[in-house]
Amino acid sequence: MEENTGQNKTEEMMPRRTSWLFWTCFIALVATSFGFIIRAQIIGDLGVHFNLSETQKGEILGVGLWPFALSIILFSLVIDKIGYGRSLAFAFICHVLSAIITIFATGYQMLYWGTFILALGNGAVEAVINPVVATIYPKDKTKWLNILHAGWPGGLVLGGLMALIMGPGADWRWKVGLIFIPAAFYGFMMIRAKFPVHERVKAGVPYKTMLQEVGIIGASIVVVIMIAEIGQIFNWTLALKIVISAVLIIGYGFYVRSFGRPLFILLLLIMLPLATTELGTDSWITELVTPVMAELGLQAGWILVYTAFIMMVLRFLAGPIVHRLSPLGLLAVCSAVAIVGLVTLSKAAGIMIFVAATIYALGKTFFWPTMLGVAAERFPKGGALTLNAIGGMGMLSVGVFGAVFLGNIQDKQIDRELFQQNPAVHAKVVAEEKSSVFGKYKPLDQDKLVALESNDQLAVETIKASAKKNALLTVAIFPAIMLICYITLILYFRSKGGYKAEELTVQRE
């Protein structure tokens, strides 16, 4: 009798442990989005305080994303050995350290490295939470990954509201300090959390098989982009970048002797436009809609909070939607809606900005977690690596290309239009030529801009507002590319009898 009672208690404790673990993962993800939205809301203040160009602001926004890929992929290679708990502890240290460095920053370099460390911590968080949730809910991965990733917009809403309540007059350093709140919560919760063994390890799938799912081509895509960005930071020559990339790719290829799964490689490539559509736009949206929101007498940050709230609610309701449309059908519908949303957002004026933002939010809501769900369902042998490589590729691509691209096209349009419309003012405020991954550009000098007469300042601001709207219109190209890809995949799976999740069986050697 006592034995049966003990067994019943153990069975009752399992859901509690699973729930505690899930909410630990959820709050850790909330902490990552706190850092994201606070950076997005204060980037304008940082630009003025440290005299940053639009491209430099884009680089700071970008470095908040691409090191995520470095962290998530490296942890995915070893996380089954070092453990999920230690990896999450590393993330906690990064979140605290990055906030301290940013608060005491004295210039661009400290802002850059403080944001870099934050991104490493964010990558470690997702390296843990995605495989953990896929393992504890093996029969409904896409649904629970969507619910988990409601933590991202949830953090955007909570962190954004707290920053907005502090008001535009509050010192940006106090806003940076808000990240200590969710970090303290998940830091406490992870002490009691019981982390599982990943389903790949349980099934006895060899480590080499996991690497083969990604293959030489998948590894090459990630390595080349990552080394290109790291090389730019440390001023490596092109020859050195090529040599390092070649050594890593050849070594990986010699070991795995597999080109990788074609579908997985396609999913990797799709993450470039997907991440730029969602995170690239979110990184800039506060800045991009500032002129329109200013006319309404509202802080621009309310747009990001508003769209995040819509995303949070819908992700909690993802289960029935996914079952109704299928993961690929949902991604195709979202791509079409995102196109309409971005085009509308680029042309909206007055209160219509909220209508356009609603359409944009509906479009982007399910992109990221549903792609993770597809990877988890179709490539379970790839374990943490295939699942997290998808997220890593998204952050890498938007960090290296997407966020910087949005800043760069603004700088170039402002330079071009100001020169055409008012050469005299152009000569006064345009700074020396700078370089980025997208080539040479000439930004505005913020100090010289402040010194202009009011009429000249108004002329420059009008051109800047036009450049911001055109940037949103340009981004609409990316979900159009995604729509074509998803329709192609739907037709492919239909020819094979329909989309189905792959299930792991125990491997015997």
C-alpha cells in the first residue's frame, strides 16, 4: 500500500516538475526580450548621447543578434555533455554582466561589447529552452514551442511598458537596468529545475548522426557568415577569413561525410528573410515609426509593445491554429499577411499606423516558433543542433545583414536626397565616409545637425522620415520570398502524401 502511494506521489510530481521547468524556460526567454526591446527603445538616445550614425546604430542593434548564433550553435554541439543547467547559468551571468557594461559605457565600443555579451547569453538561453521543451512535449512540439515563444513578445510587452512608463525623460541607464528583474527570477527558478535528457540521447542516436543531419552544406552556410562577421570585428584579411572558414568546413566534412538533408538546408536559407522580416524590423520599428507617432503625440515604443501583445496572445492559442492549417500552411499564410502589413505600415499616417501595425503583427506572430517546430518534427535525429541551428541562422543573418541593411539604406537615401534637394545643408551636416558590410556610405553628423537653423533641421527631418518609410517598404520583399518557398514546400509534401512529423525509435548498435 505504501509502495503504491509513493508511486502515485511520484506520478503527481512529474507534471509539477515539467511545469516548473517550462516556466523557468519561459521566464529566461522573457529576459532575452527585455534586452531586445530596451535596446530598441533607447537606440535613439544612444545615437544622440554618443553621436552615432544610423549605420552604427544598426551595428549595435545587429550585434545584439548575430553573436546569438555563435552561442546557440556552440552550446548545441556540447550541451548534452555539459548539461542544460550549466548552460543556463552561463546565460544568467551574461545577462547581468552585459547590463553592467552598458550602464557604465563611455562610447561606441563599450556599447558594442555590452550588447555582444547580452547576445551570447540570449543564445545560451535558446540553446537550452528549445530542446528542453521539444523533449518534455514530444507529441506536440510545434504547439508547445509556440507557447514557449510567447515569452518573447511577453517580455517585449512587459519590458516595453516598464520603459515607457519611465517616460522619455528618464535616463536610459535606468531602462537598461530593467533586465535585472527577469534575470533574478529565472536565476532563482533554475536552481530547483530538473532538466531532462534530450530525446536524441534517450533514443541512442549517435552524435555523428546529429552532425550529419546538418551536413557539409548546412555547416558551410553558418560558418562562412559567422567568420565573415568575426573577421570584420577583428580586421582579418579576406585571405585569413577564407583559410579559417575552409579549415572548419573541411574538418567538419571529413568527419561527417554527409552533405546534409536538403530540406534542412532550405529551412536554413529561409531563415535569412524570415529573421529580417521579424527581428530586423522589430529592431528598427521604434525608430522607423517615430515621425508618424510624433504627429499623434505618442512615444514610438507603443507600436512595438502593441504588436508584441498581439503576438503573445496568439502564440498562447497556437495549438488549434497549427492543427487547422499545418505548420507549412500557417507559415505561408503569415508570409502573405506580413507583405500586406509592411506595405501598409510604410504608407500609414495618423491613427492608421495602428491598423497597419495590427496586420504586420498578425503576419509575424508564428514565423519563428513554427520554423523551430518544423525543424524539431522533421529532424529529431539532429537533436539540439538542427533545432538550434535554425534559430542561430536567423539571428546570424539578421544581425550581420538585416539590421545593418535597414540602417544602411536609410543613410544612403538621406545622403542622396539631401544632396539633391539642399546641397548647402548637405555640405554642413554630412560626416566623413564610413564603411560597412554593404559598402561605403556617408552618415549625418548628429552634432552638426543640432547646430542647424530650425528651417534646415525641419528639411532634414522630412527627408529622414521619408527614408524610414521606404525602409519598411523594402523589407516587404523578404516575406514575398518566403511565401514562394513555403508554397513550394507545401506542394512538395502534398506529392509525398502530406506533411508528417518524424518520430524517433530506439537505435541499437
